[in-house]
Amino acid sequence: MGDSRKVKKKDVFIAIKGTLVDGHNYIDKAVALGATAIVCEVLPKEFLAGVCYVQVANSNEALAHMAANY
């Protein structure tokens, strides 16, 4: 999931840097809405218990691999 407004409990949130918006700015919102896994290029300064953070070199590429394996 890449839209923090649509995150539900136990979702994975993928923070993608776009041309106008950086998904990394919405990691906290996604976690507050129930995301339990965050895929991101830059890790947040603080980690919350119960949330798995996965740092990747390229969020778009990670999303492509995840989608292909789904």
C-alpha cells in the first residue's frame, strides 16, 4: 500500500518518493492507522514496537518484486 490515507490494520506501507510527494513523510500516519510493516529507503528516526521496518535501496523496485511475488 502506498497511500497512507487507505492504510488499515496489519497493512504494509511502502514509502515511495514521488515527484511532488515523498511517502516517507507519511510513515507515522500509516503506523498510526495500523500499518505493521514499513518498506522505505530512509529509516525513520524513531522505531515503534510492533512495527517491522525494512530499508531498501529503491522502494519502487521493492514494490515491483513484492507485487510479482504476490
